[in-house]
Amino acid sequence: MPDKTIVSSELTSAQKKFLRSRAHHLDPVVYVGREGFTSTLRQALKAALKAHELIKVKIGQNCPLERKVAAQELINITGAHLVQSIGRIVTLYLANPDLPPEKQLRLGSPASDS
């Protein structure tokens, strides 16, 4: 199973550091609760990443999956980069070229734009 290969390996440590600094003040915008990864949750994740590029997701205490498994599932669902995972908070990044330039995060030299 390709669960061991995660998309986050495409971000450099400098890019992750930049994204962590930008995410520090953010509050979680999506919450994974006892119902797990429903179709509504999947839509909310994709919409939040499309609108913001960088989001935090809170994995609730009553989530049916262990938090590391839930974090991997978030990556699999969205195709996003894992920026960091601390406790039950997962930070994800997915570039959106359709956003206006002033709202896009500039990573310097992102792996996808080399």
C-alpha cells in the first residue's frame, strides 16, 4: 500500500518552515468528529484548501481513527502537502493557481513550480 509515501516529501524544509510560520495564527477550519470522513467533510476540506491554500484541521477526541491514520487520510483525500501535525491539529497546504495573485502563498521555489 502507498500509505508510506506521502505528498509532504515534495516540500523542502525551508518551505515547510515558511508555511508553519504563516499557519501559526490560524484556527482550525475543518473538524473531524465521530462520523469520520464523510462526503460532506471531504467537500469541506477541498473547499477550504481551494479558498485558503493553507488550513488547519482538528481531529476530534471522538474521531474513529487514530490521529496519525487520520492525518494520512487527510493527505490521501485532498492530495495536499502535510506541513505539520501537532497533537490533534494537522496543517495542510495545497497551491491553488486560480486564486488571485495577492492571495496566493509564495513559497520562493515550490517543488511543483521548479
